[in-house]
Amino acid sequence: MHTSAEIAESLTESAVMVRRCFLLLHKKGLIEQRKGPHGGAKLKLPAKQIGLGDVYVATEDDWLMLDDPAIASLLKRVRAESLLAMNETTLAQMLKRIKKNTPAAKSANGNGAHKKATA
């Protein structure tokens, strides 16, 4: 379990924003929450089973509603295709990419140091 304060600190965001996201993710069944001194939130499914599209859907508001049926059907198709594309990447894959690109990871791999060009 991770508390909203812990996650907010690691993201340098407000705990209120994190709690709002927790609520949305909980409503869509992606996380479970426990209150109290040993409370917090954790994923209900393994990160390998949660696509970025799943997270997007859980946290989006009504997606650009229009009265014109021609435009609405186009936006519906674009949204569906976007979600398919987002779900090609799982939460676990995204976390791995993020960790790989942190300054600490780059310096450990020698990517942070300047390299001399050879002629």
C-alpha cells in the first residue's frame, strides 16, 4: 500500500490531486484503498495487465461531446483508435521506461557523461 502523501511527494504534486486520482481509479476498479494508519492504495491487477488507455478512461471526463452526429461519430472512432494505441503499452512497460530515463539510471549506464568524439 502507498499513501497519497508518499505518491504526491515522489511526483512533486499535491496530495489532494493524488487523492482525486485515487478516487477515479478506485471507481473504475483499478486500485483498492484502505483507510487508517496502515492504509493507502494499491493496484487491483498486476501492472502488466493495465494499459495506459485503461488509466486514461478511468481519469477522463466526458470526452468532447458534440450534437452533430457526423462529427460525434468521427470523434468516437478517433477515441476508440486512440485507446487501442494507448493499451498497446502497459503500466509496467511505462514504469520501466520512466525508471530507465531517470538521471540516476542514466549515470549508472554511463549515458549521463559527456563522450569525446573520435575522428
